[in-house]
Amino acid sequence: MSQPFRLTAGGRIDRSQTIPFTFDGRSLTGHPGDTLASALLANGVHLVGRSFKYHRPRGIMTAGSEEPNALVQLAPEKSRTEPNARATVVELKDGLAARSQNRWPSLDVDLGQLNDLLSPLFPAGFYYKTFMWPKAFWEKVYEPRIRKIAGLGEAPSKPDPDRYLHRHAHCDVLVVGGGAAGITAALAAGRQGRRVILCDEQPELGGGLLSRAAAVVEGLDALAALPEVLVLTRTTCTGYYDHNYLVLLERVTDHLAAPHPDLPRQRLWRVRAKEVVLATGALERPLVFRGNDRPGVMLASAARTFVNRYAVKLGERAVVFTNNDTAYAAALDLHAAGITIGCIVDARPEPEGPLVAAARERGMRIRTGSVVTGTEGPRRVNQAAVAKLDDGGAIAGYLGEVEPCDLLLVSGGWNPNVGLFSQARGKLRFDAALQAFLPGEAPLPKEQRLRSVGACAGDFSGFDAPPTPLRALWAVPADRSGKAFVDFQNDVTAKDLGLALTEGFRSIEHVKRFTTTGMGTDQGKTSNVNALAIVAETLAKPVVEVGTTTFRPPYVPVTFGALVGHSRGELFDVERRTPLHDLAVERGAVFEDVGNWKRARYFPRRGEDMHAAVARECRTVRETGGILDASTLGKIDIQGRDARTFLDRVYTNAWSKLAPGKCRYGLMLRDDGMVFDDGVTACLDDRHFHMTTTTGGAPRVLAWLEDLLQTEWPDLEVYLTSVTEEWATMAVNGPLARSIIAPLVEDCDLGADAFPHMAWRTARIAGVQGRIFRISFTGELSFEVNVPADRGAEVLAALLAESEPKGATLYGTETMHVLRAEKGFIIVGQETDGTTTPIDLGMDWIIAEKKGDFIGKRGLARPDLVVQGRKQLVGLLTTDQKTVLEEGAQVVETPQGRVPRPMLGHVTSAYFSPNVGRPIALALIEGGHARHGTTLYVPLPGRHPIPVEVTRPIFFDPDNARLHG
Amino acid sequence: MLLIPCPYCGERAEIEFRSGGEAHIARPAAPESRSDAAWRDYLFIRTSPKGVHFERWNHAHGCQRWFNVARDTVTDEILAVYRMGDTPPETVR
């Protein structure tokens, strides 16, 4: 028979429709309105998983998002599979395929269960101790094995095919939790005309009301009629951040078998709320006793939910173990549903009140002043042992009297759900009556405008019976045998907590990390208060002194997809393309990422690999000519009365005499004396300059200059504008550079005398008005052509038409790197790393000592910057003339000796130079300037240390003869 | 995420801003006459208080203006916002 444990009447399920699903391959059915958990229970499936460490049989303990046990793997596809789904919140849908986790070969017969028998070997902290030796075994043997045996579900191994959206929202009032308290709050705010968002993680509003027999939820029509109230169901508030900024996770289509393709799977809401109302209710606590983890042991409130809301007949004979009145409501409802209540075990000596009276009226046996000391049953509980607890909290006989049952309801009191309050930096207080934490009285930061209402604020007036009075009962006294679980998901027992204390841990945060209590996907929602109360009891301290561990977002697990949203694939980051990009693509460029830019790295011809292409480009540039797309260089337009003064202060060299029509290389330092950026700046006129920066440094240089102008020198009249994207820049290099551009250039004398190195001119190039700069990053004769960005492609096409018949070529950044290294030109960020001064680089010539103060000048005189033995830039030539060193490789003095040997520095750049005919490298070496001509060694993996000769950092045309050609 | 009241644009989310560290650390005049210790302090030594912190923020993705914020580092409460060059309001000093 299908669903043999379904009650014939009642519940919020639709019996007119049947939904097929599978669990571990077994075909089962349920109804709309079911969760996976309720459908499994309706089919009599109580054993749904194996525990993390001991592989103990586990069932369904709760009916909500706090579930620690019933974790399943959803969906078989490698792309959509979802590990550790809580069966209690997975809505049943057609074709749902769920699998149990952490068992082999099957859920019923699990060899990992041996761990349970061997458990004396695996107490808390065993990882840290047992597997320390031999060291190498940890990575290769122990860890993989432990990971295989202990664990949860499997992560998807293929890209997620689903879509996720983000939405930003603002509201006057955000109400978290759609139970009676939340609905009331939303109605009150909505009726004042306020913009309200009400979110609740359930598919329908009602919260705890939905768990009652014949539940009635009032106020829904009134809510729907308020135009400014937005109700989000299936939406969990996962985090409460600063200044009333909250994140909600809406599960849009997870519950649908065939969602509309336009809908996202989930939507992440980022809400800035003027006020927040927390109506997050309370979570029932389990009780800690031997065998409290057996399938069939369930929170009393959860049992009530399954019976009333989902119409599941959970068992034939239930025992109820409680220390407060609330479980009596469950007992009465189960009784009404035809489940025999074997007995109610109440830790209180004299329970009384209307619900207790009602239970007595129905003839239920109440064993007062008693506790369940343990359970039995191989895959489901079949009996409980009950014993008397004396006033001092001791037990006469641990074995107790046997009460047969197939269901054991537990209630250890209620924890107001204060997680979000605590995330908002609210301070908690411990309430002696509830034996639980409540929002404290201390004021919150003024930007966190929130209030807690209902059970999460300790107001249990919405309950059938309040959870007080209760008898504080943290761990039932036990003999040495058996396990009493505190944290079910992490298999942490009361004994483990004791062990942590014996080991000397005192802080609850340390106890948590040693035992792993409160970790995992449930973050200890059912276990934390029990754990710290047990610690307090053992230490004979008040609970409040032990304190709580920190509540951190997210409240429930959040898929990476929801966090990432649209930011994946090509939308992951901005991609910047130069105006010449398409032409480079046409010419077969291979691109590299430089910051956000796509830069052409090299242009391979048929059959060429990178090495061959770069070697050809390098030779061609020096023999004939080459054109580089330099459009990515940062460009800043500088104007104003004090522009020149400003340059004098931010560059190390002097700018007072730079005439219009001239340009100059400049080095920028930070005020600590370290190199920050470099580039060439041209004087357009006395109050107008065109600055270039490194490609990667452009944004931070502009921000830094703007910072100085706004905050240090507001008296200077200088205006900065980024013009990086205004210009297309083509650097035409090589002996034929002049003859390549000459036929295209009008209104400009290109002769060496009229237009010398480090000058710039306006000109028409291929009919386009632009600027030409005679600056060179190759050491060759070079004209850098700048035209408006939208005309760049046509000008480059014209330049190529002129250059290619002459044998010149387009070249990429890799060739640019080799050519500049041949000349020893530095790249900021490669030859420098934020601890490198101009002196270290051998660039003393660029520091104008006489011009007065500049940024970094005082810094350069700091004691550490003038000592001997600083790392200095040198050239390295491998003596075998073959080996190309690796960038980042360390440099040492001797080839032999103990490892590690003193490291003198590292290789910053290394290439094969076709023009020099051998590998070249630049390096920063301790006292390097004094080591020219000496031999050092570079250890590379798997090779004998490579001998290298230290040289000046220049390998080609040392007299710069070619520059002026 | 903080909600920062830019004195020029109004309240904006923190992602629009760039933090600029402690405020009121003026670059000393006549740097060459400063001792090594004084220059070290200017470069590296910051108060890092538990409580009210005066700090610089830049509305980088808005008006791009720099301004000062007095923020409680414990609670992240923003106690005052004032312009560059101004002294902190009496209430937070």
C-alpha cells in the first residue's frame, strides 16, 4: 500500500494529487504540501542517513530548517546535485530523487558503522593527536581515508546550469518570520502605509500555527490587500549586517518539477531596511541521554507538526520525555491522531497546568520526576529505559524500567531564535526561567534599528502552553556505556565536551573548535545551548559566564550560485578592449589579461608557437620595424595654473623647465620612498600636461593624485581628467619607423633635428588629427602615434599598409617585455614590489636633489633605505648561454651547502633574447651593484643550481645609439 | 555594509566608497627637517582605537570627493561626517 502511515484525514496536504519520488532508488509517493521528510515518514521510512563520524543510523529529528540529521543528496545529475539538503525543508515535487549520504554499501548495511564500535579510538580531537605521525602520512594516507569515511554529501562536479538573480530592495520595515507575531507586525506597519517586506522560509505563512490541528492563520487576506506590503515566502533571512542591511535567500523554483525557463532558480535579496522586526520564533531543544540519536527519537514539536500539518502517523506507541509543558500539546495531538502514548516521562517532580490535566484526563500515564536514561533498537527505537531522578539530580539505576515504543518525543525547553539579533550585534542575556538566551537590554548601534517580537523575544503567549516552568536538564546522568549526543550532525557527545574540559580548554569558543560542536551545516541550532550549559555545569559556573559562541551568517546554507548571481563566465569581471582590438583579432593575436584589459600578447604565424612568434617579432622590430598597441597605458589630462608645481611635487625629477613640445620620463614614489609608478608626461602648454601611467597603475595613480589635490594641497589649482580611453596609441618602433609613418604624416617635420627624441608634435596621420610622441620603450627609433580612439582602427590599418611591405610587423606585449628587458627598462610591479627605491634600481639620475621637496624625498633618507646590502637591480647571464631562468627564482651565493642557504634575492624578469642571442634576466640582489662580474647561482626545481654572471642591467645597445636614429 | 552619508551626495552604500585610513594626519611641512622618528610616525603609526575613529572616505563611485567620518570601531556607528580641512564636531571629540 502506498503511504501506509498517512492519516486518513486532516493536514495541509492535497490528497487528490499523488507525487512520485524516489529515495535510494526506491519508488515512493507523497502529496502536494509534503516535505521530503513528511513523505518519507508517511511511507514508514525513519532511517534516512548515517552520522558523520560513527555512521550511526539517523532519522528525522525536527520539522524545520534546524534539522541536523536528515541530510540527503538531491538530484543525480552532476551539475544539479545538491549535498546535505535538509529533508525537512525540501518540498516534494514530481520526480524528486533523493539519496542517503555517508553510507557504504547501503543505508541498511553500512560498513562505516564499525566506527561506532571503535569509537573509543575516535574521541573529540582525535584528528589532532592520533594522526600526527609520521608526518607525511597525514596528507597521503590519513586525510584521504578520513575524508572518505567521515563526511557528508558530494559537491556537484559540473557547471551549474541554473540562473540566479540578485535584487536590491529598500523598505521602511522588514519583518523576518511570518508566524502570528510577524503577520501582526506586518499588518500594523502596512496599515500605517509603510513599505513592508515580510519574509518567511516556509511555503506559506503561519509559522508555528501551521503545526496545530485544524490550523487557522488569520490576517492573510488583510495583508494581501495592503499594496505596500510585499510577502516573500520560501525566503530565508540569512544574514543581518551593518546599518540594517540584510540578505534574504528566495528559493524561486526549487519546489517546482518543471519551472518556467524564464524564472531563476533562486534570488538573493539585499535589503536596506529603515526598521527591522525579528519574529523568528523559537527552536525546541533536544535532551541529552544515551541513544538519543536513534531514528524514531524526535522533537515533540516536530512530531506534532508531522501529525497535524502533514497527517503522518509517526508510530504506534510513543513515549514523551520532557522537562516542560509544551510537549503535552504534542502528546494530546498524537493521542487524538490515534497514536498510543505509552507514557509521559516528566523530569519535574510535580507537573501541573491545563495541558497536564488534559493528559491525565485522557488516561495518559505520567512518570513524574523521571528521565529516559537510554534507548534501544537497531535501526529505530524500540524501547526506552526510564528511571527516577532524585532532587539532587542523581539516578538510582541506570537501566531503569523498560518502556516499549517506536517513537520517542523529546522536549528540553525552547531557545528563542536570537541568531539574527546577535548578528546585528545585539547582546544576549540568559533568562533563568526559560533557561535560554534572550535579546538583552543593552542598546544596539543606532543604525541597527530593530525589535524582536513573539517567541524570539521570550513572549510565548502564542503557544498553547509556555515552556515554563521547566526543570533545567542538560545531560541525563549516565554510566560509562553508550553515547549521549549533544551535536547530532558532528557526532559530538556529552563525554566529548567533558574531554575538552579535561584537556584544559575553558573558553566555549575553544571547546567548540576542539570538539566541533556547533559546526556544520546546521551551525548548532539544536545543540549550542545544550553544549554550553553542559560545559557550565561541568565547570560549576553559571551559564551566562560561559557565554555563547558567535552567531555568524549565513543562518542556513546558501548555494554559491545565489551568492555569485550573474557574476560568472564573461560577466565575472569587466573586460576592457582597446580601439585596436578587432584588428588584433583579425591578425590572429593571442591575448593576455593585464588588469581588466585584453592585450595582444603575440601574433603567431602559421606553425609558430609562442617562442617562435616572439623571437621573430623581437628580431623584426630591431631589424626593420614593429607596431605595438599601447592604448592601454593610463593617460591623465592635467590642467591648471599650478600644474607644473604639482608635477614637481609628485615626480622625483624636475619639471619646471620642460618646454611645450617636450616630454619627460618621470618616476613617482610613495612618501616612504618606494617606487609607485612611472610614465612619460608631455608639456602641451604651460598650464596643460598629458601624463601617462602604467597600464595596471592608471586607476590608483589618478586616485592618489586626486587625493593629494583634495586633501594635502587644496591650494593648488589643478584639474585631473582620465583620458585613457580617449586615445588610440600605436608605438611604431625600429630603424624603419620614420619611413613607415612619413608617407602618412602631414603638418609635421619628422626629421631628427626638427623632431628629436623626447619631443612631441601635433600632426595629421592618415588624415586624422592627432599627436606624435618620440618616446621609446624599446631603445629603437620610435614614434608613438596618438589619434582619437574612434579613428584608431583606420590609422592602424594605414600604418600596417605602409609597414608590412617593408617587412615590419605588429608585435605584442611579450615582445615588448623582451625588448625593454634587453635595454634594462624596468616595469613597475615586476622589477619593483613596493619595497624598491629608485636607488635600488640604479636610477639615482632621476632624483632631483636640488628642486625642493617631492613625495618620497624624505622617505628616501630613512635609515633602512640608506643602509648597505639593500637588494639592487642587476642583470644576470646564465653561463651555459642556454638556460632561461624562471621569474621568481631565488639567487644564492654557492651551489652547495645546507638548504635553505641564504637567499640573496630573486629573478624579476627572464627571457630568451633573440637579439642578444642568449637568455637574459633581471634580478634584485643584495648589494647587487657591487657584484658585477661575480658568479652566483639560481636553484631551479629538479636541476643543479644554475651558475649566472652578474652584469649591469642592460644587454643591448648600451650606448643608446639606435634611439636617435 | 555601511550606509555612509556623503556630505555632498547623501546616504550611499559602502561599495560606492573607498576608505582612506585615519584622518587628520597632515603631511608635515618641511619634511627634510623632520627626524627619522617623526617621519616614521607620519608614515606608519596610526591610533587604531577601540571606539571613536576619525577616518577619511572617498566617494569613489560618486562625486569622487574626500571627506572625514567619525566612526565607532566597535559598533560601526557613524557619529559625524565633515568636510576635508574641518575639525571634528564638538559632539564626537
